[in-house]
Amino acid sequence: PARSPLADNGAALFKRGRLVHRLLQALPDVPPAGREAAARRYLALAVHDLGREEQESILAETLAVLERSDFVPLFGPDSKAEVPLVAVLGERAISGQIDRLVVLPDRVLIVDYKTLRPSPRTPEDTPLAYLRQLAAYRAAIAAIYPGRGIEAALLWTEGPALMAIPGALLDLHAPEARGRAAGNANTTP
């Protein structure tokens, strides 16, 4: 199951994911020829307390994402990294950070990076927490960009693989849908 990075053992358990996220945030702004050297310098910082093997593994995983030609639009000039998001959806307040947001004239793509191993094979096998997260982000972004299609995907860094999450699946986990289901469960006929 997916675990929260806020858990008691989160510091050690999620270090790899935090480092991959940080590299995917910063490296797209570095010219491609300098990315590997910049990533090596960052991963070698004593504060990360990484062995050589760990550094190489994280470097390879991150560069594999950035070097995939079909992922280029995710990291291009129409994209933004680590976009903070605060919204009120129905009676729920949400706060989060979108790993990558790609804003195009006709649509908006929300991408969340995941380092879970092994990654799920299908959207339906995706941990519920991830589906709820994307559904909430999608609902909030739809209010900001009315009239544009809102697409959501998970970028599994192992592989790497980009998994589009169907809108119908996200609709089942949208904050207002969960509120209605909870309200219906508490009513008596």
C-alpha cells in the first residue's frame, strides 16, 4: 500500500522520492548537456547521506525520465513545476502541490510523480490515496481553467512510465463524490 511521507519513519522511507522530485523540479531548467553533472553534485551533498550506489540509482532513474522523448512536453516551456494549490471544493478545503502542470490552449495536464515500487499495472490498481489526490487536484484546476479539458496522469519514475488516469475513474474519487457517498451512508431510509 501507499504510505504517507508524514509517517513516523517518513524521513528515511521517503528520502529517495523527495530527491527524485527535487531533481525533476530543478533539472528541466538546466541545459540538457549539464543535467547529469548538476544532478551528481546535488546527490553528492553530505546532507543527503547517500552512498555511491544510491546516488547512481537515483541519477539513472531521474535522467531516464528527462531523456524520454515522449515526456519532453511535460518539461517544456508550457509547464510549471511544484505548483501550490489551495481550494475549497464543496465543503472541503484542500491544499497540495502539483508536481508538474502543463497548461495548453485547449487543455491542462496535471502530472504527479510517484516512486512506488513496483508501480501498478493499470489505473484501477493505483492506490486509492493517489486517485483521491489527483481527483482533488483535477477539480480545483477545472475551476481555475474553465472551458479546458483537464487531464491527469501519474509519472511512475521506475521504468519510467506515464499512466493517464481516466476522468471517469477520477470522478468516482472526487471530493464532492466522496462527500455524497459518506452522507448517503449515514442516512436511514
